[in-house]
Amino acid sequence: MDYKNILKLISENIYSGIFIVDKNGIVTFYNQSANDLAGVNVENAVGKHLLEIFPKLTAETSTIMRALSTGECLKNYVQDYFNYKSKKTTILSTTIPFYENGQIEGAIEIFSDVDQYKNINQSKYNKKGENNIIEKATYTLNDIVGSSKNISDVKKKVKKIADSKSPVIVYGETGTGKELVVQSIHNESKRHDKPFVAQNCAAIPGTLLESILFGTTLGSFTGARDSKGLIESADGGTLFLDEINSMDITLQAKLLRFLQDGFIRRVGENKIRKVDVRIIAALNEDPLKSLEEGKIRKDLFYRLNVIGFSLIPLRDNRDDLLELANCFLDEFNRNLGKNIRGFSKDVLEFFEKYDWPGNIRELRHSIEHAVNLAEGNIIVKSDIPYFVEQQRKKENFINRYITNEEIDEPLNELLSQYEKRIICQSLLKNDYNISKTSRKLDIPRQTLYYKMDKLGIKVDKGIE
């Protein structure tokens, strides 16, 4: 694979600007986006000192020069500068020094125009300079498919708590239907005709999320104007904060304050404003893990977890699998103008045995793929996405060879089982390639073959 060409393609096509300087601050590389954002070109950039290109920067104010002198990595750093055309620009940059033989040899800076994040927010929530919410909750309880006790309990709970003002937190693996539950809560409530605003906390850099949530006042930073944030925009309705464990810890404290007293203060403003918003947050991992790793403040979690929903993964809720599959089949029959009547026996068996790491979303996309490719009126095994089939093979391989050992077995047996696990895991990681696996395990190929034979590990077309 030609990695040099791949890197060239990336640098030529990404929106972010890239500057690379040597240890003396001399520019050695820039890309087209750097040209567009910084107003530089090949004649006035490469081969010149960074401070010569941007005369209003100094060794103290330049993030690149700071990285060169301190060896510090600066991530998501907001800074103002005048570009080569004397235009004042605000950028969000990440600057990383690089080393050779333990010595700093240069630095790379990747930067974007802050306005692109403002525009994303404004395009969703503003029209002609006014805050007009155009996002709404489209899912209702009717969209939550399933007849199992688990799904029935979720629906009953949604109805019970819909009109409460208490905050809610929904947690579950990716693809378990968190947003369906969140939107259903809003649509079942008295707030259903009020704004529903959603924000993924991982999609916006932490340094900008505060202004997006709380709003800005004129002059609070370069280019800022009087503008409502998402909290104000959702006044009377619901604000959904997805992946809240990605939110900056400092900003979490400010959100906690709002949850406690209902007042906000725009960035750069002294005035406080009363806002009536119900906050619903979501996590895509175990809350205890987020708490242990310090991704979410304990006090914020306990404040949000007044009402909690825990959505179980599809592998633990197979009672609803067939109903979901038929629902998606009907949906894509309508959307794609097909008339597929069902699934073959081996496909249904496959669905029951597969672990569905992507949960309901993976099932839905797999059926969409199958409906697009199916030639007959029944979905067969060959219509299933290749990736899903490969995952199933790996699961079978693990189930066949990697077992849970009993601690009261003889030591030699435990050691053999542990050795088998290590070899099997390495084979999986290296796509069953014996040469790669032997190199990773640092043993000769013949030794690996001997151990595989001794432990009963077979890698062939029979792994199904």
C-alpha cells in the first residue's frame, strides 16, 4: 500500500489546514486548506520562517513556536491571528511537536476556521439571524418495536415519567435505540409541541461547546454576536445531550449549576436568564465505567440519574429479534419497491446465533443490504453483508477454542487453556496468518504449528 500517496490525498482533500515547520520554525509543508485559511501560497510560505509569514504573531503568542520551545502538545486551542492578507481570523488548532532521537525536530499544526462550527450550529437552529428551531422529535412509542417484557417495561416507564420535569439519563450500547426512547419521552409529554433540540457532545470541540450550549454576547470573542445557545433555544421543550461523557469536565460543572437553579448566563454576559428546559442525556457505555474513568462528574451523574433507562443489547433480548427483522423487511420492501416475503431457515438460524455487536442498528442495516441484493423473494445467506458473516466466523472460532477455564483444574490444564487462548486471540488479530502470528508471539513457525496441533487448534475452511 502506497502510504505516501494516501497521505497526499488526505492532505489535499481535508478541510483543515496543515502546517509543518522544522525545529527552527521554517515552514516545510502546507496544504491547500492552509492556503485558503491562512492566505499563503508556495511563494510566501515554504522556506520562510513562520513569524515572517504572520508578522503579528510572536514567539509567545504562536502555538507552533510554543510547541517547539516547550515540547508541549496543544489540543483544541482557540486563537486569533492576522493571516498573510491581514485578515483577522479565529482558528481552532492542535499543535504537536515531533522528535528524532529524543530531540525536537519540528512541529505540525492542524487547524480549522472556528466559523465552520458556528455555521453548523446556525444552519440547524437559525434562519435570517433568528433562532428558529427546525429540529423536532419524530419518533414515538409506536416506533419502538418489540413485544418482550423488556420493551413493554420501557414503554410503560416512558408513559409514567413523560410529564415529569425531572432530568433523565438513558444508557445503552451503540445501536440499542436510545434516541427513540428520548424522542418518545418528549412526544408523550405536555412539551410535545415545544422545541426538541439534540446535540452530540462528542461532535463539537469542548472549547466551543460552551458557547453553543449557553449562547454568546456581542464581543465575547472574535466574531461573536448576541446569540441564543441551545439551552435557550429549547425553552419550554427538551434538550437532548448525547454522549454526555464526552463533555469537558469544567463545562459539566456549568451544566450542573443550570440543572440545580434553572438559570443560564451567556458567554461574556453578566445577565442571568431563567430557562424552562427538560434535560435528557445519553451514555453509550456503562455509567460506572464513565464514573471510574472520570469522564463524567459524580454530582452531575446523580443529578441526571433521577430517572434512568438502561437499554439492553440485542444479544440479550433475542425475544424481539424476529419481530424487528420482519419490521425492517416491511420497511425496506416499501422503500425499495420490493416484495420479499421472508427469510430462509439458515438466515433465521444465523440471526439467532450472531451476537449483533452493533445491536438493532446493525440488524436494520444488514436487512437493508440484503433487500437491495436479494434476487428471489426470500432472503438467503448470500444476501447477508460480508462483514457480518466474517464476524460470525470469528465468534464461532472463539466459541470453539476459547473456553472459560475452571480454577479447580490441574495447573497444567489451566496453563494449556491459557496458552490456547493466547494463540487463538493472536490468530484472530492476524487474520489467521501463521507467519504474522508466529512473529507477534516471537516463536518459530514450526513451534506454532506444533502447539496448534497439540492444543487441537485448526485454521481451515471448516471454521464456520
